[in-house]
Amino acid sequence: MTDASMDSAPVQGSLTTVDARTRKRNAAEKRFKAYGLVAIMIGLFFLVVLAVSILRSGIPAFTQAEVRVEFTLTQEQFDEAESQMLKTKAYENLFIAALQSQLEERGLEVSFDPAAIERLLGKTGSTIREHFRENPNQIGTPVFFNLAASSRVDGYFKGRVTRDTLVDSRFLEVSDLDLVDALADAGIIVSAFNWNFITGSDSGVDNPGGAGIGVSVIGSFFMMLVVLALSLPIGVATSIYLEEFAPQNWFTDLIEVNISNLAAVPSIVFGILGLAVFIQFMHLPQSAPLVGGLVLTLMTLPTIIISTRASLKAVPPSIREAALGVGASKMQTVFHHVLPLAAPGILTGTIIGLAQALGETAPLLLIGMVGFIARAYPEGVVSGFIDPNSAMPAQIYTWAARADAGFYEKAWGGIIILLIFLLTMNIIAIILRRRFERRW
Amino acid sequence: MYDIPHQIQETAVTDVKIKAKDVQVYYGDNHAIKDVSVEIENNTVTAFIGPSGCGKSTFLRCLNRMNDTIDICRVEGDILIDGDDIYDKRVDPVQLRAKVGMVFQKPNPFPKSIYDNIAYGPRIHGMARNKAELDEIVERALRRGAIWDEVKDRLQAPGTGLSGGQQQRLCIARAVATEPEVLLMDEPCSALDPIATAQVEELIDELRQNYAVVIVTHSMQQAARVSQKTAFFHLGNLVEYDDTSEIFTNPEDSRTESYITGRIG
């Protein structure tokens, strides 16, 4: 197509007429440009499809139908509820009774069947009990509660549940929706921004309304601290040694080949290695961000080493010669001249490696960070590292595997948050590269 | 091996700065420098000429052990500076390079300010006790590099922002800032235009007052203009070493004559 054999007859005729050979070459060039454009279009199309589907499925996770009710608990009611076997159930009954009387006071023309009201509410009993046990001074005074409505009611607000799809559902009946409509008109059930989703912890399998990603964000954060603290110094030191100091022999060749190979090892292999070495052999705590971070460090190291070596290689040898020429030692040459010039590349590589580690799920499966339900924030820095926790991608995986449709939308919402973190990291990488880039 | 011409040996006795004897350099299996013996004099510009790949740059880089940075490079024989064998185990190449400065083919200022470019060497060698002393060293070096007047008002500007000729003079100033005794120049003008070349050549002639200057060049006119001694290398051998005027007017070896008249190389 593009061979340039010169044995054809010399070109005849005017320069203003295009000969066949030139036409052919121009056509080939046009075709090639068209292929490129088509490839870019296909890529963009899939990107748009991805973004739209993530946003469409994920945005509902950021709102939640809430029941807003004022509720007063007397001391006697508190004592009695605490003395019962099913304590949360007792609280729930008290709350339902209170809600019922309020509805009657307002004169809403709907049936106030306690069973129906129970179906509208999410996990109310435990929330109320926790609140009064933590704030005993509020017993006897009116407290304003924002309680998550049940998953079906939430779905009704988001269009996920309709009257047609509710047939044969034992969680919510069609007639209950009339009650929901009435309560929504009265301002008792409202759809509000779901802060709990961003800041909260995971919930039980039957309570998607209470699920939040906040605690696993903390888990991911502590993992990233471990990854950064270990992989950056080890990776950069390894690269500097291999690139600037190590003699070229079979041993360093072997190391080089192995580092390249490590970068291609499936992450689940690192996971099982982590399980065998860190948990079974070294007896580090299971499901802990410390172990997760160690495993992800193993995974990130090759990335950082390869990118650091590439940026060290990109520093022109003339700079090294200049430094050696004025009598700098090898180490002074590296630390005064080569490393500062390679820094933007190293930073970029590190942040990309961290972003990769942040989104990694497979190794976490094997060290028990998936499926663990962290209900509370770690109490301090140390417990942040060693207390069992989950991580963002692991949390998303857990939600996606749960039956309730409410969790499905939470999984998509979690992906949005994960992507926001990844985008932020990449933007930081770009800014750092722009800022520290120096010309020579 | 080639005999050093008799009259050189006589003058060399008086003021020899570098004495190389039977130097062999190997790159892996490649024998790059064969049996080179030469005596380089103080306060003299010595030019190394020869066709590409003849080993002149390799030999130059042996004189401050820059070849140490190449793993497969091996140097045999003796190179003495002021009587000390620079390949002795006790010699630290860092100290050696402070004493034997080098200017490279392509101007290679550090991507730092003009001031920091000059001050770097004195700083790492601890030559200044305070800022005032360092300022003085920087000014002296820039003056010796014949670039002070052009940059004195913008010492904090990046060295990479200067023109090619200015950059090369900055690099020469950087090399002299560490107070070396020998200055090695590896084709210092090959990346410069004729005007910048003329300035650098003038500078080289001035530097001769204080240093032994060794310059590798591809330009025979340049060798003739700036040097007092010329060594002609060919295929790793030192073919001829003599006064520059001798080499260019009355070469002993037929290869030298062929090269300077443009028939080989």
C-alpha cells in the first residue's frame, strides 16, 4: 500500500494535475485518518455509555425516602421496653403507635393499620433504642426523628417500585402505596439527600436504607497510607539502585525480568500470598487495612519501580556527566540532579499506582476484607490500621451481591464515589506533573 | 608503539602535568585505545585530533576517570598527574574530578539558575565558608569564563535560558569554579556557531595561563588556531604527537599528512 519503489517511469505532465500514484497515496492517508477517527468514536461512545449508565443507576443512591416524625418517649415506656425480650420490637411498636396517633390528629383519610405502617418503615426500633440509650437525658422530651423508610417505599419514590410490580410482594402491598402517597402529601415521608450513604457504615442485608460507604472509605484511606508509606520509599530506592548504581550482570538482569513479570501477575495471586504470609504465617489480624495495604503494596511496587526507572532513564545523561564532571559523587549526582528532574514522573507513577490499588478488589477477597460489615468508625489511628474494616471496591462488591434491589443502586452509587476519588487522584497527578516539570 | 619525538621528551622534563604510559582501554572485547603514551604539559593547549571513532574522546575521558561510569570499560597502563597514578586504588575519582575539570561536547548547564550552576561545584567541595565567599567565587569563575558581563544582572535566571554559546561559556566557568589544574574539553565548539566558537577559542587561549588545557576537536583549523601541541589519533593509536606547527606543516607520519590534507577521516 505504501511501498515506495522508484522503478516506475518518471512522472510526466504538469504539477497541477494529480497523477494516479499520488492519488492512491492520498487516498491511503485519508483512509488511515478515517480509521483513527472511527476508533476514537467507538471509544468515546463506550465511555459515554459507561458514564450515563453509572450515573443513571448510581444517582438514586444519593437520595433516601425518610419518615420525619416527632416522638416522645417517657421514662416508664423506656423502662418497660428495656425489660422485654424483643427490645427493638417494643420500641418499634411504641413508635408506630405514636405515629398512628399523630396521623389521626391530622385527620388523614387513610387506614392506619399498624401492620401497614410497619411495612413502610425501615429498621426503626434499633435506631430509636440506640438514640435514647446514648442520650438518656432526652427521655421525656419530644425528639425529632428522620428515619429511613423501607426499601420498597424508597424504591416507590425513585420509580423502581410501581403499583404493577408490587403484586405478590410480601414486603409491601398495593394498598400501602395509598398511605405512602397520603403521608408524602402531608410531608411526613420525604425524599431527601442521603448523607448517611456518604458518611455512614454498612448495614444488615435487609436494610439498604441504612447502608453507607463512609467507613469503607476510611478503610481504603488507611490501606492507601500503608501502600504509600511502603511502596514509595522501597520502590524509589530500588529503582535508583538498579538504574544508577547496580552493575550490569546476570543477577540484575534477572531482577529486572522478574519486576516486569511481577507487574503482570494477577492480583488474586498477591491476595493468596498475603493470606498465606501475612495472616496464616505472621498472624496479622484478618480483614485489617494493614494487611490489605501490605498486599496492595506488593501489587503496586512493580508499577512504581517501572515508572520510576522510566523517569530516571529519561533524565539526559549529559546532566549526570555535568555533575560528575565538577566532582560530585555518584550519590550527590543522583540526589541533587537526577532525582529532582525525575520527580514529576515518579509522582505521577506513584499516584497512578495508588489509584490502581484503590480500585483493586480481588486480593481483598482472600484476606477477608470483603463481606465484613464494619458498623463503626475506627476509634483511633492504630485501630484504623488493625481493626477489621472493608474497602470501597470490596463494599461495592458486597452490595452488588445482596438480594435487595436497594443495595444494587447503592453499589452503583459506591462506584460513583470510587470514581470521584480516582479522578481526583489523577487530576492531582496531572497538576503535580505540570508544576514540577522542568525543561532542560 | 610509537616513539615520542626526541625534542618533546626534552621539554617535557621541565613541566609535565600529565604523563600517560602504555595506556590500553577496552570496551568489553573492543580494544579502543592501544599503547598510548603521551606527556601533556602545563600552561599549554594540547589538541587531540583524528577521525571519528579513533579514540581521542575515550582517551580524554580516561584523564578524569569519566570512563568509570561505563561498566564494560577497562583501563590499563599508567596515567600520572603530578606524579600520582590516578588509577591507584587510593585515588577517589571525586577528588580527581575536582582537580581535572571537564567541558562537554553539548552545553549541559544544570536546569538551575546561573548562580547555582557555578556555585554547585564549590558548594559540594566546601570551598566557601559563607555566602560572600561563594559570591566571590561565582563572580571570579564567570569572569574567567568570559561571560560575567553578559549575565551579571540576571544571576538568578535559569542557565538553560542562555544561548548555545553562552551556555558553553557558562559550562567552562562552572568547570573552572572548582579551581582545577587541568581542563579537559571534549569538542567544546561542535554545537556552536562561528561567532560563539571564536569567543570560546579566545577564552581557551586565556585559560592556558592558569591550566593545562586538553581539547578534542574535529576541526583542524581549530586545533591549529588554539593549540601549541597536537596529538593525532588513528584507530586507537597515537600516531603522532608534536608541536602544532610541526604537525600541520611537517608531519612525520604519512597518515597524519593524509588526515590533515583531507584524504582520510
